[in-house]
Amino acid sequence: MSLPQPKFPVLSWRSCLPSSEPLPPRFGGSRHRLHTTSGRAALACALRHMAAAHGSAVGVPTYHCPTMIAPVVMAGLRPQFYPITDEGLPRLGALLDSQGKSLVQALLVPHYFGVPRNLEPVQQWCRMHGVLLIEDCAHTYFGMAGDRPVGCWGDYAIASISKFKPVPEAGILLLEPKPDQAIELSSTAWLHELKAAFTVIERALSFGRLAGLGVLYRATMGLRKLLKREHRVITDITQPIIPSSQTIGTNNEQAIAYCDMDRSFRHPSRVARLLATCLPEGPIVAARRRNYQRFLQAFGALDGATPLSQHDMRDGAPYVFPLLVRDEDRAHHLYHHLRISGYAVFRWDTLWPGTLSLAGDAGQLWSHRIIQFLCHQSLGEADIERTVREVQRLLNPSPASTPDPRHAPA
Ligand SMILES: Cc1ncc(COP(=O)(O)O)c(C=O)c1O
């Protein structure tokens, strides 16, 4: 597959084939699930269910995607930025006042990049201080976080399904249902269902998948044009938010608009739910591990950058591979070159307006120097090799590159 590379999974015939590959434990075990349109919608629903008083503070990390903060502000709550450790966990001391009381009523803690983290100490801290824990599993749908599956530590846990499966919209909120506090979601019109199906097929065809469906698809172009206006709206959520400080704006209203929170309280389309439920998960996990392992092996030998961690992902299914570039200018140039050339990379350098610079915070450094390389199943071995070669070419002054272990002599 040539550039541009898909930034989210796309449907292919192969992804529909049955599989008997073993699966790691999955998000949230058997807890109660509310199906939403996205991870940010799941967060919005959690905050509504929590019913915290207007203006209450929610602890959020300085290293974030703005879609993690928008639901907090939209709910009339106040983001209280906290610093993170080199392991990506909250520096909890920063959330206490001088009397040792918590500054926040709720705490949002992500498992960054798809690496499950044991949140037992964070959960204990939350219990001790009467704080509600929201476990953010947007990057981490599979795996064990300590002695529990991901999604089992928080009072609430959220997932972003479109990062793992070829669906235009879908998220999950796990919660303890309260009979007097049901979360009302509005229903999905049949037109929206149709548009969701079109979006899935259109994305697949645009990346050369679902061979044979193109003719059928073109035959329905007339109908598609009729749906065009709202169709464009639904397509937007499948697009990654492209970091750009020009577009997020300088105040909360502009930043909320940038995050597209419109579908927060709607049921996801049936098409998205059906695909999310029925597609086999074994190949998804296997492909993501394979892609991650290749990055780990190749990027261990770079001159100007290093893998953020040596986690081998044998027990999870990564979202991205985080590469820490030593020099900020180099990180900037490398990232922009890769983005413009169509490689599947992200960087979280667009922060919510008013994000604080805090002492001892790895987040500030990460937002400029970490490049996130996507690992999803729609990136084949050729895509990953191409990315590896390009990064080696740009970062290693000499052409000495690590051999691909799969091609090494036995
Ligand atoms: C850690 C984290 N949490 C939540 C979200 C929001 O998920 P979604 O894009 O499904 O709304 C994102 C989005 O990138 C994310 O990275």
C-alpha cells in the first residue's frame, strides 16, 4: 500500500475472516456497558452521570489530546492540570492542597499508547481522598492492568472503538448503573445509519480495500450525493485531529468547537455496533503486536531518538509506538516531514488553552518530543518497513540500519 497510510483501521475482506487466534482479556470484563459514538462522548456521559456541582474540578493530564478535556469543560467543570511521571502516571501530590485535601472531585487517568498500567495505587489514592476515578482506555482496549483487565480500576472507564475497529463512530462507557440516573441518549435516524455504512465502505475503497465493491459503490453515487451534507459531518469523526495551534483557538468555546462534541449524547449507528461486535479480534491483536515489535526492534538503534519504553506488548494490543526524539527541533522537523509525506503518525503538541507548565512534568517534554507511530491492523508489513526506513534515513547520519529479524538467516 502506498502513501498516504490509513490513520485508523479500515474494513477489508480479510478483516472479516473467522479466526481462532487467542485473545488477551478485553476492556472492562463483564461490567455494565453504555454504547456511545466515541471516547469523548463516553467521557461526556460519565461526567453527566457523576452529576458533580458546576465548577467542580476534574484532574486531567498536561499530556493530552484536546478531546479528553472538551467533555470536562462542556459539562461546566474545571480542568485541573496535573503533571505526569516518566511512566505516564499522575503525580498525585500535585493534586493536594496545603492541608493534604484533594483539589479535584474526579480524576481522568489514561493508559497512554496502549500500554496497560496498574492503577491500583491511583485507585487507592482516589478512595482515600473521596475522588471518582475515570479510567481512560481510549488507547488500550486489550490487556491486563496489574491483576485486572483494563477498564476495571475506574469508577468509570471509557473506550474509543474507532481506534481499534474499522467503524466510523463507537465508544463505550463502563459504569455502575444508578436506577435514578439513567443516561438518556437520542436515537439514530435511518439516514444516519445509511451514512455510517457509506463511510465504512468509502474509507475502505479509498485505501484500496474491499476489492469488487467499487462498482456497486459507484452505482449508488447518486444516492450518496443526496446524503452528502450530513455524510461529510459523520466522516469528520473518523479523521484524526491534526495538531495545529492555529485551529484549536485560544478559549474554551473555540477549543470545544475544534473537538466536535456534537454527537456526545446520541446512540451510535447500528452499523458501527454490528461491525464492532462481529469482526474477529484475534487478527487485530496479532497485527498490532507485530507492527509494534518491528518498531521496537528497529527504533532501538536510532541515533537521535529512543523508544519511550521497552514494553514488549506481549500482553496487550498497542495503539501507537511512542518514539522519544532527543532534540525538540529534530522532533518537529521529523514529525512534519512524516505527516506531510502521508505516514501514519501523530503528535500531541496541540494542548487545551491554558494548559499549565508544571514542575517535574514529563508531559511537557512528551508533547513536543514524542512522535506516535500508529500500529493498527490496516498497516501491513510493507507500510511499517517503509516508515522504519524513512525514520532511519532521517535520524541516522550513516545508513547503518537494523536488519529486519524476519529476514535474518536461521
Ligand atoms: C487518551 C484519549 N482519550 C480519549 C480520547 C477521545 O476518543 P475519541 O476520539 O473516540 O473521541 C482520545 C482521542 O484521541 C484519546 O487519545
